[in-house]
Amino acid sequence: MALSIHVPRINNNDDEVKVVGIDVKIGAHVKAGQIIAQFETDKAVMDLESSNEGYVLAINGEIDDIVKVGDIFIWLGASLDEAIPQQASGDAVDSTQTNAPTAKARLLLKEYNLNAHEIPQTGTRLSVADIQNYITATGRKPIAVNSTTVNYQEPLPTVTGELKTLKSEERGMLSTVLWHRDVAVPGYIEISYDVSPWEDYAKTFGEKHNLLLSPLLPLMAWRLVELSIEMPHINATISGSQRYEYQQTNLGFTVQAGQTLYLTVVQQANSLDPLQFVNRMVELQRGAAAHTLGAQELQDATICFSSMSRWKVSRHIPILPPHTSIMIAHTVGPDGLGVLGATYDHRVLNGGDVVTVLRKLSKPNPSN
Amino acid sequence: MKLEKSAIEVAIKNKIIEISESLGSDASDLQTDDIIPATGLIDSAGLLDLIAWFEASYDFKIPMSELTIDNLGTISAMAEYLLRSKNLM
């Protein structure tokens, strides 16, 4: 029986594509995996490979034709005298005989959790307009987003461009941003503080341990670890309608290494002493600078610290990593004034909690 | 790169000048015995960039326990540390 090879979908927004290349002729023998044609949208070009070995019995299109995604483009047979199914001979099978939703319509169906069969169809295929009319008539609402899975379907811009695959750290950033947007209820608070006590404490600590690098930021992050032990509800997230308090503190700390922004993670920071913690953070920063960090060093942060003092910005408002309730935003502005801010998940913490954390963090632990 | 102290020192200083320029500082007057962190020319992240470059350029690894002011605090100390690590001093 003859086999059909269909016009491929290049992207979700184009239901039609242009034939820009046909590499076989009727009667030619092709192998499985052999490229047999090319199709183009205004965004990309895609090769069509033969799914099977066989002889080309029919080609339903010519170069520069606009063809519909999913239509049969080529018929293959085990022999040259094999018959093409009657309804499909000549032109491509008329896809309008089906009521398959268009690509955009399928996305809309998913957004509203609708079944295509329940919606009256005005044209040959179920369209976005059909669904929108149905939504208006029935008052349906989109379903709530409750997943942190990266499934990002932004319509392509109309300006010509090229899709690029994201690197793993870029996918991580996308996941973080989407969790912040779709799950957390973020707020931001900041206070100013006198930098002198921290600088004095870090200088003494560094000299005592003969450290090459200033331990200032690691020590401030360590203070946050101490606060997570003292105030366990800040080291938490929400699961269902309950607060999930972590039994360990995994301190996330942002490190800009070249063009890459890492969220390095000191696992079980609560089990370390201050010097061990400072050294671990330096190890992670060295790993980030060399781009040699492992997965365990970049995941499962439960509480976070970020500083942009290097750039002397007056304010930065971080994005909350998934399943965290607070990220400290530290900087020292061009005027030398210290700023401690925090992005927080309002489902877990209120403004009073955050101000308490920031005030405690603005000075070294008096018991040290 | 040449493994002679003076050549190593020149290479280190050039790298410090490059890093400090990216931070808006001018390290051209830095002396080989100046304590680098104390000059304020480059911050901790810049020092880490310097260390990463130092290790990669001379193909050696500095253990965490030896990441100290005594070993790496000045251009001169860095050059001597490298030569000691390579058993050339």
C-alpha cells in the first residue's frame, strides 16, 4: 500500500508553508531519512525527510507553491506500479474535509481546557474565532496556571528573525522568571544601612584568617543563613494551602561570570561554620568563573542573596527562584550608602517579616 | 608565556590593568609589591577573574588553602608562588 509523506509544521503560527525545494522526481527511488524537499515560512526553513524507503509515485506541489501543513506532499510505493489511494490521487488530500483545529485554535483550546467537539464550527476547520465566540457566549475563563514547567509559547514577532535554542542556564533563568510570574506573589521592600560595621567586621575576619578575597558578601550571606535558623518561616515556600518549611538551608548566591549569571548554591549551609561557609562560597565563585560548576552546585536553593554593589547601582529588584520565599538584594550606591532590599513571596512572608530580616541583616551578629 | 619572574609580573600587571579598566579604574601605577586587594583597584570578583586567568595561563591549580594574601596578595608574591609551584624557585 502506498505511503504518504506530509507537509511538515515549521512553527505553531503558520498553517501554510512555501515549497522552496524538491529534491526528487516521480519514479525516483528514495531511502528512509533522505531529504526530499524543503519548506519555508518567513521565520525558518525545514527539510522534509522521507520516512520510508520506496519509489516516488506522486508529488503534490511545485517550487513556490504554498501548501497546507499536514497535507500529503509525496506518495511513496514499494514499486512504481503501486496504486495511489483513490481519494488522494492528483492533488493533495483536502484537509478541509476534517474539522481539525488550527494550530492557534489548539493553543486556545488548551488555555481554556475545552474540547474541540463541543464548539460549533463555522468554517472548514475549527478556528480561533469559533472558540472566541464560544468563550464569549458561555463565559468560560482560562484555567489557572499551576505548573512551573517551562512551556513558553510566545507568538513569534512579525519582524524577520531566527529562533535560537536557549543554553541550559538561559532555560533555568526562563523557568525562574516564569515561576516568579505565575506562582509567587512577589513584593519588594528595602532599607538603607550604615556599611561601616559590616566592613570593619569583614576586615577583621579576613585578616584573622589571612584571606585573599574580601569575605564581606559571604559573611552577609552567612548572616542570612543564621537568620533562617532563627526564623524558620523565612526558609520556606507554599505547597497547596500549607507552608513548607525546609529542614536545611541551601543558600543561593548570584555570581556573574562573563555573560553568564549563575545562582550558585551552598548546600546545607546551616551545617557549616562561618569560615567553612566563606570558603565554600569562594569555591563556588571560582567554579563559576571557570564555568565548571556541577548540577548540585546550581540547584535547590531555599533562600537567596544577591549583590550588585560591584556595579554601584542604587537599587535592583531580583526575581525569586522557584520555591524560595526571599532573595536579599544588596548594593552600595555611588554615594556610599548601603541598601538592603528583598524580593519576597507574599504568600509566605509579610512586610513585617521582611523588615525584621533586613534590619537584623544590616549589622553583623552581635554575638560574633 | 615565559616562566621568568619579571615576565610573569608583566603579564599579571597587564591582566590587572585589563580587569580594573572594566571596573572603571586605572591600575597602570600599580607596583609589584602593592597589596592588590588593599588598592581597591579590583574587587573580589575581579580577583577571582585574575586567579582564574592565572591558573589557566600557567596551567596549574591553586588549592583553596593556599588562596591567601601571603601567597597571592601582590604581583611579586603571585609570580614567586607560581615559580615555587613549578619547582623553579
